[in-house]
Amino acid sequence: MSRLAQSPQATKGTSLGLRRLVSDSTPGVLAQGVSLVVVFVLTPLQLAGMGDERYGLCSLATAAVAYVTLFDVGGGYAVMRYVPLYRSQGRLREADEAFSIALIVSVTIGVLGALALWLAAPPLAGTFHTTPGLRGQASDAVRIASLGLPPL
């Protein structure tokens, strides 16, 4: 082992790093926990209020939107990587360009995905095998869900 690894300062730095990691990640973990508890508590209430078939339609419409998010091209990761890199090197123009390009690409893909789902809603809703009276609502559910499609 090197002398640096055995020094009290090296041990203190590791301890501070671990403490910071725990303190920085705790809010995110708590937020996910609260989100899971809310879903766990509210799902039976929502199911009772909507009925089995309508709740299933909402779930399928949400799943259809989730499939479109598979077309994520990594714009967010590129921004997280290159914007800080360029800014740390004093290359502000490149940082602005990286952010702008990622934003344009993400919004364009999000809008095209939402438009595709909007237009495909009637035939897609027809594959849900619902009762004839709910087919129009199934199409509406897909269209409403498509409006919530985030920019990728």
C-alpha cells in the first residue's frame, strides 16, 4: 500500500466522499419511494372509480407512449457530458451549440412520436380488444396519452 492510501487525509477524503454520496442520493431514493407508495395506495382507488376495462385502456395507452420513448437518441446524456466539458474548457459557444442541437433533436423526435401516436390512435385502439362501446374511448385515451409524450 502506498503512503498516501494509509494517511489520515486519504481516509478522511474517502469518508467525506461516501457521506456526500449518501446525502446526495437520499432525496432521489426518497422521492422514488414516495412515488411508489402513492401509486400503491391510489391504484385501487383509481381502479374502483374507473372500472376494470377503462383502467386497462389507460394502462395500454400509457404503454403505447412508453414504446415511443424507446427511440431515445441520447440527447440528454450528450448534454450532461459535453456541456460541462466545453464550459470547463472555456468553449462556451460549443457548449451552447451542443445544448441547442440536443434540444432541437429531442423536441423534434418527441413531437413526431406524439403525432404518430395521435394519427395511429384509432387502429392502435382497435387492437385493445375492448367492448364496442369503449373503442372510441380507447382511441381518445391513446391520443391524450400521446400529448404527454416528453421530448426525448
